[in-house]
Amino acid sequence: MTDHDGANFNQWDMAADPQTAPDSPSLIIETIEGVEPLDDQFGVDPKKTMPDALYDALFGQPDPTEADLKVTGGDPKVAPTLHTYAILDAAKVPNLPELLASSDLEHRCLFKGQAEDDLRDVAPWIVKLEEGNSFTRNLFTQDTKNPAPWYLWDKEPGIYIRSNATLDDLWKHFRKFTRVEDISEKWFYFRFWEPKVIVHYLTYTAKSADAVSRIFSTKMVVRNISAILVGEDSKLFSFTPNSTSSGHEVKPQKYLTSLEIKAFHEYGLENLAMKIAAKLRKNFAQSLVETDHKSLHDSVLTSIRRMRKLGFNQERYLETLVAWDILFGPEFEVQDGRSLVIETLGKAINEVEKFKEISLLMRTSSLKGSANGR
């Protein structure tokens, strides 16, 4: 997540306790395993639009809900049709605006005005998908024997939406989330069209009726977005509002809630832990050869949390401090009774000065010799 000026979202400054959530989730999360993307289907007629395992989730017409029947006066035959949309990241799909323009599919950029003119090649675009359309088919195609740049499954280009709303209604709805505001009235970009971002956000807020209703409702009461689906590797994650709370009233929410802030905060920590773990694996491969990826990630995450409590937020300092924690053992400062390091870590000074002092102490300590011997 980045702020509206393009700078990194400083999740460290936004930590907050999550809101109390009900025991029963407002969002049902399901996973379709073992998804095999389409190949080029050379010589096949008619060609499939998507893998069979995904058809019901992405193009099936489920039985009408109670909310649907209320709208139609109880007649299931006139229940609104469930459409399929995608919100795609032009930064992941070369020439996406041109591909959409030639696709014969209804589409629109989520940015408008000067932002669309300037950022159209990296912006999110919403498109209404149709069966039998070649662009739709390419979203679910990956052919390792005959790769082509227009086969998009492995690029994880965006998210999928099932709704009876029109494209314009969804465009207006999701535009509201491209920028979100915290209680200090600072604006941030929310890249919800990125699979990992939306999976983390929806999983973290699944028990919040308010959060679920805001995302899944284009109107103030009815949740007329029935599902958000995300493809990742050989899986499809499906997020569906719980029908038992489908009538939950959507409360106008100007600012990010504490639960949402916590979700973004945790996402930032997880990403930073993955980044630092990858660098450690590269730079200290021999020392970490017997440490599996999950154990390393968990150790790095624990160390980051510890260092933040000690006043370190900048990534460049965290990388070094976490490396000391991992290589010299947890709580490196207590090794060999380094009382000066312990004392410095506890000082109430800014992190720049604190890091300089600790680095000097570490360079002159016996731990340096231990590190060289690893």
C-alpha cells in the first residue's frame, strides 16, 4: 500500500488493536485445489473458456438468494443474472488497454481524468468477461510448451468478481477503494486488485460484518457482489458473504477502521519478513542451509516485531539487526554478556543514533569474530 503521493505506506505508524469480531464469520472462504490452466487447445473445437474446475465458480448461475427473491417478488425465473467481471493490473499485462480495446468486452479504467491519461499502462481496469471470448480464455491459459505473452494465468493479473450489478455500478463502487483515508485524513492507495493484497485483507477482516458489507455492497443494504475470487498458482480462493448476515446494514465509513489498519500493518510485516528472509538466504546460504523457509520466515518476523518495540522502523536497519538475531542467536545482545549493547538498545534516542552506537559496539565485540567463523 502506498500513499497518494507515491511514497511507501508506513504501516509501522498505523498499528492498532483489532476490533472485537463476532465468532461466526461474515465471509465464507473456500479454496478450489488442483486447478490446471488451459493449454493452447490447438486443434480443439470448440475451445474451453476456462478449466472445468472453475466453471461453476466463475460462470455458473446459482440458485437465487432470499435477497434476490425479495427483489423479484418470489419468482426465481426472473432473478437477476450473475455476471462475471475481472479487475486487472495493467502493470502485469503488457498493452492491457489495447488488448481490452480489441476484445469486444465492456471495460473501463478505474482511474479517470489526468490519472487515467498518465497511468493507464499501470492502472487497474475492470472488464466484464464473456464465455467464448478469446481474451477471457487467455486469462485462464498457461502453456509451458508454447508460451505466449497473451497467456495470463501465471501472471496472476488480478481478481474476479461475481455480481448482478452493471459494470458502471461496479466501477463507481471499486473506485472508492483505490484511495482510502486514515483518521488523520492522510490518503493511501489500496491495491486491492493485487491477489496477495486482497486475500490477506479479506481473510483478516472476514469476521467484520461492516468490512464485508462495504466491500460486497454497491448499494447501502443489499450485498449484490456475491463473490470475489482470486487465482494463485494451482488454486482459486473464493470469498463469499455469509447468507445469514446478507441483510446487514452498511454503515458509512469515511476512515479506515482499526481492524483494517491492523490488516494492512500485518501485510506490511509479512512482506518485509519475506524480503529480509530472501536476502539472508542469499547472503548467508551456508549458515542457513539446514533452516527451512517457514522456520526462517517465522524467525525473521519475530525479530522484526522485537526490533520495532526497541524503536527500529527503517528497513535498512532492520535488515542488519534481524541478521544479527538470526546468525548470532535470538536476542544477540545478551550473547557473551554484551551489557553495553543491551544498554544502548534500551536508550530513548532516535533510531539513527541508536543504530550507529550498536554497530560500533558490534564491530568491536567478540561477536564479530564469531560471525567471521560462520
